[in-house]
Amino acid sequence: MTTRVAVMVRLALRNLRRQARRTTLTATAMIIGGTLLMFSLPIADGTHEDWIESAVRMGTGHIVIQAPGYLASRKIDDRVPAGARRVAAEALASPQLADEILDVVPMVSVGGLASSPAGARPAQIMAVDPLAEARFSILDDRLVDGRYLEPDDRLAAYIGEGLREALDVRVGSRMVLTTQDAAGEIAGQLVRVVGVYRTGIPEIDQAVLHVPLATAAAWLGTNDDVTTLAVLVRSSRRVPAVQRVLRRSLEPIIAAGDLDVLTWREASPELDAAVKIDDFGNYLFQGILFAIIGLGIVNTILMSVMYRYREFGLLQALGFTPQQTGGLVVVEGVVLTALAGLVGIGLGLFLTWFFFRNGLDFSFAWNEEWSFSGVVMEPVVVPVFRTARVIQGLVFILLVGAIASLYPAYRATRIDVAESMKFER
Amino acid sequence: MTDNDRVAVRTEGVWKTFKQEPEDVHAVSGVSLAIDAGAFVAMAGPSGSGKTTLLNLMGGLTRATKGELWVAGRELSAMSNRELARMRLEHIGFVFQAYNLLPVLTAFENAEFPLLLQGMDDDERRQRVHALFKRTGLEGLADRRPGKLSGGQQQRVAVVRAVVGEPALVLADEPTANLDSHTSDTLLDMMEELNRELGTTFVFATHDPRVMERARRLVRLVDGAVASDEHRAPTAVG
């Protein structure tokens, strides 16, 4: 068996070399396909990483620790008690996880009302630790006026440009925040605007504001309770593994209903859907591209089978079974696509390599404030290299080669050996 | 010596019918023959007499419509495609009019091809091919591709390929048709020598009078049936 496979590979390689023009044409199509595949996949992965990074730094983190009902209610009643928060913090600091975790940010996030003499607007009040938040969030980077919150701030607020315009306030102005406190009473708090940001996302700029966590603790009576512990993980690909470990460590308090551990996919289903839809679009494009390439390969290999009709008959006369004759055709198709695919993948990675450091600048196509689904689209996309993508690409190309060879191989198995000996080329 | 050892190929009431409009064509019509091991047999007849079809039937390249056909003591019609392929590999060698060497392999690689498929180890395989190349005057041509060989040289390589596995039967379909008279004589000398010294059974389908002259048995076919069967000399073996 091994000998026959070796014979098939040897014949395949020699035949590919013999039919140089045909081989070059087919290989060129596959090289172009492989190049596009390996250029577009890291770009798509880089784009998704940007979206995820942008979204997780807007508040959810890669992993969100919160009370089980909070995702649906967004109410202060569904919060993580101080005791459970401490246990979670200890689990995150354990040797098993410490290296995986970049940051853990506590916050109290509730819906409320922001009002000024000019009017009132609904607001998402996020009480944060100014130091931790400055490391974690991208909102402080989007400052357009004033400054971000500082550790000593007490009655300060950092608001979006949309909210500032709606309330007609400026840095130094006072405004009143109203929401339900921990006791279930309506509670108001006077704050002073210390800074204004702009993300370009209207739903954030018009609603999200930051106040110090200490202010909320006193104002809302939450003390050390939080609604959310946002966890930033070193690599987004490690999120499921970190979630598994955390869930195991926190099993007793999860079972007690004090908290739940969610990934960004669960906490931001709309972002998850956006990534999946974009992936689907990319796969569909690749599928169509490779279907066209595959049809070209089918045609080329079929022509080759017809041209070598007598040769395939001879192989059967010498002892090949019809299946082995078909196998030879598949081996030729797979060897050709594998070699061409490897060149294409190499070329694609070589092209992408130029952009791994500085990224690919799409600012000619969209400006800096383009956003969707609560995510800012960065005009510069840095491709992400993943070994798994190279393996997936190669396997995909091999599959295309094998599938494209199947029909010509079938035709080769149907050769009438006696007739083929009369065949003149 | 058993009957199976003595008879290389035997046909009993073999028919081959091709479906065709307006009426079916009987390429072979009830042929019964027994060809001894070590025979040097020519099947002659005009075009369309059925000699190539009978040869193809003996080689398991096509299946009989009716009748029974034994090669090396095994009945072919009951065999699966896989078994037929194995049968051809181990017991039957072919020489074709158009040489039919694999163009991507060298002369040596073409000759050793059946042994490679049989899984014979490298040393024995090379030794066997070298010995036959020496015997047939192909030394020095081993590394040439078929395109760089003359017609006679290609046909000699094809004969070596046919006998290298020491098959029970070598079937040669018009092996001299594309060769000049001198080259044909040389090739026939070589085949006679291999028949005599190795005891390989040769069955030819031919128009060539030179082949008919040298054959020790001449079977004449007309319209797919045996018209005459002339035994001229004892077979080389048995």
C-alpha cells in the first residue's frame, strides 16, 4: 500500500512537471486564492480584535463578573455582594490566573437621569475607580475638554459631548444625577463636570458618564458592592479558558446565586453577532472565490484525464485497480493544490507581514468616527497572525484540491481499458 | 505436472458481443482454446477477425459476454476488478503495438514498474531489471525517457516490462506493426530467446508474416471464430 502511494506521488509529481503549462495555469489560480486567503484572514482577525478591544474597554471587559440577573435588569438590586467580590478578586489573583489577567476593574453601573437647568436626559451612570479605569478604559483617551477623573475627586463627572450639548453644560458646570439607591429609594447627587469626551458613537456620547466609585458608594449606599467586575485578559483567545478556570474556582458562590462569570460574547451578544456575521461574510467570499478556482481546477484535471486516457488504461493493464487510477488523479490534484497553496499562503503572509507593525490604513475609505453596534471602527487595522489560520487555510486549500479532483478521478475509474489502448492522442 | 501447470490459458466457448445498432456485433464467437505453458503462439486473421478482442479477454482487460476463461488455473469471469488487477499484475504481461511506456518514467523505471507495484525490494528489483536490460541490449539506455528512445528500443523496454515479473503469460498485440523489418527481427529474436530460456508463454495477435513464421502454433481467426489451429513444434516447456 505504502509502495503504491509512493508510486502515485512520484507519477503525480512527474506528470505535473511534464504538463508545465497546464500546471502553471492551475497553480497560478490557487496561488492567487491562497494569497488572498492569507491576506484577508489576518486583516479580518485584526479588525475583529479591534472591535473586541474597543468594546471591552468601553466597559464590559473580556470577562464580566456580575450578579446573575444584572445582564437583563441593569438595576442596582442585582449586584455582587462585597464578600463574593473579594472571593472573585482572590480567584483572579491566584497563580493559575494571575499571568492571564491584565486588569480587574470594579464598577457600579446603573441607569438614571442627568439634569441641568437646561433639561434632563437619561444617562448610564458608571461609578469607577479613576486609576483602574484610566488603565482599562479608552474613554479617558477620548478627552476633548477638561480632564479625566482623579483619585481625590469626589463630586466629579466625566461626560460625553452629546450629553454636554443636550444639557448645555461645560467643564465646571454643575448637574444633578438621579437614580435608585441600594435601599430602593430615589436618590439625587450633585456633581461638577470635570471633563468631556467624544467617542464618535452617539449612543455612548449622549448617555455614558463616569463618576468616582467612592461617590457612588456613599450616594447609593452600595459600600463595597459592585454591579460589575470587568476583567481584561492578556489575549482574547484565552477568554474561554480563563472563564472555565474562574467558574471552577467560584463554583460555590455561583451556585449560591451571588454572581456569574460571562465572556464578552455573552455580555455583548450584539458584538458577538457582528463578529460572526462578518466572519460569515468573509467565509462566503472565500467560498465563492475558491468555488470558482475549484471549477477551473476540475476543468484542468478533467482535460488532463482525457488527454492521458490511454496512459490511465495502461496503468490498469499493468495492475492498477480502477480505484487506484482514480486515486492517482486525486493525488495529482492534491499535490498540485498543496504546493500552489503553500506558495500562496507564503505570499499572502509575506504581503501581510508589511502591515503587522503599522497596520493597514483604511482612512481613505472611512473617517475616525465611523461606528456600528456601539463599536468605534478604527481606520487603521493591524493584522493578527494566527498559526491556526495558516493550518485552516492549508487544510481548506487541500480540501478544494481533493474535491475538485473527485469528478475527474471518477472519470478515470470508468476508463474502458481495452478501448483506451486504441486511443490516439 | 498438473493441468493447471501445463496450460497457461484456456478458453471454453468464449463470446464477446458488442451492443450496436442495427444489430449486435459478435467480436469473438464461441472460441475454445488451450494454450500450453511455454507456448509461442500467434493468432492471425484479417482486421475485425477478433484477435485483439480475444487477447484482451485473455488479459482480463475486458470481460467475456459468455463462456469461461482460465489463466494460470484461475477463472477470470468470476473475479472482481480488484482481483483482475492483481491477476494482471502477477500473472500477465502486455506488449502493445504503440509501445505504451509511461512517458514520465525512464526506460529502467518503466521496466521495473510491475515489480514496484508488487512491492519487491529494491535490490532484487534492480538486479532483475539490470539482468534483462543486459540480455536485451538495453544497457546504457536505462536513464532515457521513452521520447529519447527509438521505436525498437521502446518496444524492447516494453517486452522487458512484460516479462520482468515472470508472468505465466505475455500477450503481445501487433508488437512489430510499427517497426521496420530489421528491428522486428531483432525484437522477435529477443522474445524467442526469452520464451526458450525463461519458459514464458507468448501469445501474439498479429498480421505480420514474420511473427506467424516463427510461431510454433498458429491460430487463424475469421469472424471471431477459430478457422484453423496449426501446431508446428513442441512448446519450449512442458
